[in-house]
Amino acid sequence: MAIFALLMFLTNGCVNAGKSSKETPKMKSASYTGQKLYIYAPTSLKKPMDEVIFSFEKKTGAKVIPNYGASGELYSQIKSGQPCDIYFSADWLYVDKLKSDDMLKTSQKFLEDVVVLIVSEKGKNKVQKVDDLLKPNVVVGVADPKAPIGVYTETALKKNEIVG
């Protein structure tokens, strides 16, 4: 039941992001004092998850044990039998693997990563569009190419013919 309550809390927080707090449905308070909830999430979600966990623990009395890391590493821990109640993955591949291994009761997509181009206003090479990345003195930094966001970035750069 604690799992469902946290999922409802998370879903309401995402779906109702543009609404005022008066419009957001309130989670029914329930006591889960002493119960543990194991949550696996990518490191990129640590800050928002810590805030949600704090609120959830305060409302329910449950103890949430978060485990942050790369989606593939978290998947491997689940496969090896580590306790996990909720798994947030930055890569749908691992969710599909858990489904095919009959290790997943249900799944839902609720967030997505967006690749953005960030440039320095003070940089010598004025980058204003993707094609400017081809300028000879422009240096491009990419997230870990093995992480989901690195894969998304590489795909975007290939699609725009910035890399081969």
C-alpha cells in the first residue's frame, strides 16, 4: 500500500505541475510507521526524489530507503535479488528486461529526458544553432556516452550530422 501511495504522490506531482496547490488532490494520510520502502532511482532524480521521500516519510511514517545510481547498475542489483519496491529507470530497456524476466508487476512512463544545448555567453565561439557545433574551434562536451542521456545526446548529434 505504501508503494501505491508514493506512486500516487509522484504522479500527482508530475501531472499537476502547472496547477495551483488548491487544485492538486491531497494524498490521504495513512500510517505506515515502521514499514520500509526500497526505491531505486537514477542519480539524475536524486534532488527531486529526496524532496518527495522527505514529504512521504513525514506523511506516512514509513521509512524510504533510496538507492541512487546508473539505471543499468540498479537493474543488475534487482536481478541479483536486492530488495526493491519501486524502480525508476532512465532507460526503458531495463524496464523491458525486467518485464521479460517476470520481475515486474506493472510499469508506467511518467517522465522523459530532454537533450539541451547549453552554450557560454562569454565563449569565443558564438554558438547560436546546432550547425555552429561544426566550427573548428568549438569544443563539445557530452554526458557519459554509456548513460541514457549520453546515448540520447549522441543520437541527436548524429541526426543533425554533427558526428558520424
